Amino acid sequence: MQKLGFGLIIVGIIGVIGLIFWGIARTSTELGGVPWFVWAVIGVIVLGVLILLAAAIRDRIKQSKTEDFKEVDK
């Protein structure tokens, strides 16, 4: 699950870099608003972050079941 999250974030970052180069290379400007590709890239990044967050929470819950704090000083 973590590999999927990191993969989506990397794909999103590569997409953003591609958009930057595409915008620089373009000579004419569009007045039609934000292209669908920008929304797709942002969605992929957000999805990757959410997957990583869910994986971290799941791993922490698994670890908390096996923790033993009997020798901890108070």
C-alpha cells in the first residue's frame, strides 16, 4: 500500500513538472480556465497522500496491539 502511495505521488510530481515545461513551451495563452490535466495531476497527488496516511494509521494500530509498557517509569 505504501508503494502505491509513493508511486502516485511520484506520478503526480512528474505530471506537475511536465505541466511547467508545457506551459513554458506554449506560445499562446488559453482563457478557458484550468485544463483537465491539472485537475487529474492534483487528484493523483492527493490520492497518493491519502493512501500513505491510511497506511501509516493502519501500521500504527497494528503496532499498538503488541506494545507492552509494564517497565515504563512514571
